[in-house]
Amino acid sequence: MTDCNCSICRRYGVLWAYYSPADVRIIATEGATQRYLWGDKMICFHRCQNCGCITHWADLDPAYDRMGVNARLMAPDVLAAARRRLVDNANK
């Protein structure tokens, strides 16, 4: 998991777990998430329309085989077992 301190990740309070989009299945009805493009508009953040939690982000460039899933939504025992990497993106 990545614990990023950039302005948006810090405000969202997320921990990112990275996967290939081919390995993730988002189970949600059409319109269940609200999209938000930030910064250079290369990634699209999704939040639940019902509870407001950030669920994941997806890269808008299909050449990148990566997406981020908000690990804070995972079970506590999964979080406790995962290795956390701190990334300082606030000072870039």
C-alpha cells in the first residue's frame, strides 16, 4: 500500500493498493460513483454516491496498466498484514 501525502491523497485520507485493471472487478450500478479529474487530468478518482468514500482511481491512458483501490475500505486484518510505503509527494 502507498501512503501518499500529496494534497489530494492527504485530504481524501486514502491508502492506495495498486492492481492491473484486468485484475479488479468494480461491482456497482451505473452512476453509483461520481468521477473527479484532478491536476493533469490523467487519472479519474471515483467516490461512492451513497456514502461519499473514495473507492478507487483509474488511469485515463490505457497504456498504463495500473489503478488504485482505496485500501482503507478493506477489512482491518487485511490492512494490518499489508506493508505500507510512505511517499512524499507534498514537496514536488
